[in-house]
Amino acid sequence: MSVSIKQEPTGEWFAVLGIETEDDSPPKPKKIEDCVGIDVGILKYTHDTDGTAVERPDISDERDRLEREQRKLSRKEHGSANYRKQQRVVAKRHADLQRKRRDFLHKLSNHYAREYDLVAVEDLDAKGLMELPSNSRNRAGAAWGTFLRMLEYKCKREGTHFVAVDPAGTTKECAACGVSSDKPLWVREHSCPSCGFIADRDWNAAYNILVRGLKQVGTGCPESTPAETALPTGTDSVPAKRVVETGSPTLKERTAQAVSK
């Protein structure tokens, strides 16, 4: 066992305990009964093949408080006692924002790891996405890389198959016939010009992700076709607040009440 003592920028002290344990993760199921494909995004944080779209957490209040304290810091004399005091206030506001975001990510990743036998996601280059010129703040705030890392180790802990697939073309390909068609980001509905299949854009991507994941593992899950399971006009939306308040909710329980909250 090892113990490390560290001080955070907020001025708080923490003891970090490190303990070596045997790998006692449960075996992954050979027969996969419940599986899900997850598409992550900016408008909706996750959109899965069960038809659930989870909204992004609202951290606007925390961000406003952080920016307000940062402006106060900029007016302090650098190196003065008041400057150092305000630095700690800014650090606390940073910590508040990060805690709320990570709380949401922990609970959402717990849900998927515990509820399914197999979880398929995109193998995203999170660092590369941050370097793109447009909308970088929203991408950074989404913390997709953190979410996928949490999901991966929790799937291992729960004995759930975790599969990361090549994301190329998952949005363009039709889940029903496989024909690719370009669509701008503002078009939120997939309408295949070849077979006429219509579904929510993100659901279509999530289904393609699931199919690729099942092929990678070498097994099958749903026997139904995309045409039988897709939601043509929209999906149920679960507020991020509901995820945070209820811990690891059963997101499959999608009701009109949840949508209206």
C-alpha cells in the first residue's frame, strides 16, 4: 500500500491511498442478450440504439461564476496577498465545474456498464477533435474522452463487453441498406435516397456503431432490423439533471413526463 499527500490549487489537502488488488473482474458473458450502440454529440450528449437521448449537463451557472471570479483576479495586483487569495477562489470555481461534469459522466457511464452485456462506442480521437478550428469550446466541455475512458474501465469492472469501433462513415451510412449519403450537420434526420429509410440522424449512427461492434466481437444481439426498431420522427430526451439527481438511472424508462421536465 502507498500513501501520497497532495495539496490542490484550492488550498485543500488530500491523502491518496494506493492498494494493489487481484483482478477479480467477472467474466464477460458469452451469450449477449442486451447490447447498445452509443453515439456521442454536442446537441445531445449521448444517443443510443434504445432510442434514448441524454442531454448535456447544464454547467452555465458554474461557468458564469468561474468567469466572474477570473475577471476579479485580473484586476488584482499580480503577486499580492489579495491576488493569491483570489487565485484560490478561482481554483474553487474550477473545481465546482469539474466536479459537476465528472459526477454526470460517472453516473451515465455506470448506467451503460451495468445495464448491458455489450456496449459499442466510437473510437474517437478526442485530442484531435480539440484541435479543430470550430466549436472547440463545446467539444472541450463535452469531455468525450473522459466519458469513454470511464465507460471502458467500468465495463471491465462489471464484466461487460466494451467495443470501440472506427467512427468513419457511421453518420453517412444508412443503417438499413448501407448506402452512404452526405448530410450537413444541421440536418437532424437521416433519409436514405436509396431505400427510403427514415430515422433520427444520431440513432442511425448509433445503430451503425452497434453493428460494427457486434462484428468485431463476432456475435449477434438484436434480430430485429433497423426498419423495425428505428424512431422516424424523434426520440425520448432525458435531461442531464435527471441523471445527476438519480445516480445511475434506468434510462430505458422513457416517459412523456421525463421529456417534459
